[in-house]
Amino acid sequence: MLEGIRILDLTRYFPGPFASLRLQERGAEVIKVEDPNGDPARVMDRLDGEEGVIFRSMSRGKPCVCVNLKDPAEREKFYALVSTADALIESFRPGVTAKLGIDYPTLSKLNPRLVYVSVTGYGQTGTYRALAGHDLNYLAMSGVMDQLLDDGGKPIKPQIALADLVTGVTVSEAVAMGLVKSSRSGQGAYIDLSMTDAMLSFMGLHISNASATGEIHGINDHGIGYGIFETSDGRYVALCALEEKFFANFCRSACCEELIEHQHTPASANNPYYGKMISIIKSRSFEQWKEFSGRVDCCMSPVLHTDELKDSTYVRERGFIEHKWGLDYAAAVLPEKNGFLNYDKPFHRLGEDNEKYLGK
């Protein structure tokens, strides 16, 4: 889809590299541009004394060039590379690119069709623009964290970097939209993309619902057939029998038809029908409910562990996980038929591709 498109990735750690990986797996040529110290992700959680899991997972297959942008001669080489690019993604703090001489006003003169995306925590403007932050900060500031509560109503620390991942998807979307504009008009675009904004965009329904009803947590109670339930062996299944037909299917197959008429009662501790649902799920093992979920049309799914995903029938059939170079890798987008690990090595060394892209 994006064959012939060249993207320069000046980002580090997780969100930006995930965005450019998504574009790479749709055919774009992504060139990772690093300073002499390299992306810090290279040395995080090292494997066998070499690059770590984050770098191997997010920057796989990307040619790597090393440029000291503070050096005028090296910056000129970077300018030459920019003139060949279709898009650029950067994640410096506001004001840094101008000091380095690589801000959008400067680079757009060299390449008017360039799509330039700046990724920051709080945007290029406003009171918070200069503040540092990481994933949990953006979940907190966007209100998303207040929707992720434990049974006692306290915010939890998710075991997945939600803001980083959502930002990666949002950035890749922004690049794609910018490329459409550039292809139609011949003019590039500057996109100020805040990680907090990315998370706020996912709060739209909650914000509208809170203004309409005063309810600040969740949307509404979907009844006793919608939730996460524990099995007899301490595992969990997700049951989302929102529609009446699916709840009826569940009840008939689980031999609890008496609950059908009580579907829309609240999923609360003092509701005996909800208590009955909890007992029913807890009467069978995880494997029994896993088999049930594949046989009965009731919107039930087993809560899988990460190490179980590669053996999942669904994942295998979709080709979403591949094993190579001693690691399991997940696709960043739906894989093509010929797979997604079509590289000759797991990662490129810092500056390995300088001669190819920057010259001697």
C-alpha cells in the first residue's frame, strides 16, 4: 500500500517507533535516525548483551543512520536525506527542533511536500507544553485512568502501555492522512500530535455521557451477562452477552434458563441473580468454558495469558505472531499473506546504514 514512500523516524522508545513500524509493515521504507548516543531503547532490557526487547520489537528491519545534528556538516547530510523523504516523525520536546535547525519551517523549504509529525506529551502550545511525562501521566490527564478502577474504586496501573500504543496508532493515521494531502496538493503538512490528545479522543463517549447523565464512571450497567468472571481453577472468561439472544443462548446452554428474564438487572453484589451468574461460571474450569465459548454463540472469550497467544487458533489462522531470531514477534498491522518478518537480520546497528543513506 505504501510502497515507494520514505519515512524518517527520529523518535525513541515506544510510541513513535510503533507508529513507523505500522507504516513499514504496509510497505513504507522507514529510516531510523539516531543521535550518537542512540535510541535509549537499544540498551533497555538487553538480550545477550545486545539490543533489548523494546528495540528489537519496535525497530525491527529498519535501516539505522547516526547523525550529530549539532554538527553543521552532518546536519547538511541530514538535509539531503530530508529532500528525498515523504514524511518525518519526531518526538523532541517543544523548541528543540528549532534549536537544531530541523523544525518544520526549515525542512519544508527544502522539501515542500514533506509531512512532518511532532509527537509530544502535551502538544506544542499551551501551559503544559514544556512538561515531561510518560504513559501513566497521559492516562491520568485524559481521564482514561479514572475509568480503569479496581473493585475498591481505585485507579489501577495497567500492565500495558495504553497511551504509547494509542499514540502509535494515531501517529500512523496522521502520517497516512498527511500523505493523502501531499499527493493531492503537492504541499506537505505539519501535525502537532499530543499523546494526551490521543487519549482524550478515546474519551468522547464518556465525556458526552457524563454531561448528559452525571455518571463519570463507565457508560451504563449492561446487566448480569456482561463482565469478567472467575472460573473454578482461578482463571477468567469475558462474557459480553449484551443482546438478549446471546444471553438466552448462554443460559440455555449453561442450564440456567431461569436467569433469562433477569438479564437486565444490575451486576451488583446485592443482586442474587448476578450472584448466581458468578456461581455458574465458577462451577466449571477455564478449559471447559474455553470449549463452551467456541461452541455456543454467546459472546464469551477466554482471558488468555501472553504466552498462550501463539498457540491460539485465532492468532495462528490470522498469522499475527511469528518466531524468528529466538523471539516471538507480533505484527503491527494485519499481516500480508507472505508474513511480516521479511528481514535478513533482527535489527540494524547504530549508524550501520550511514554510507547508504548519507554518503561517505
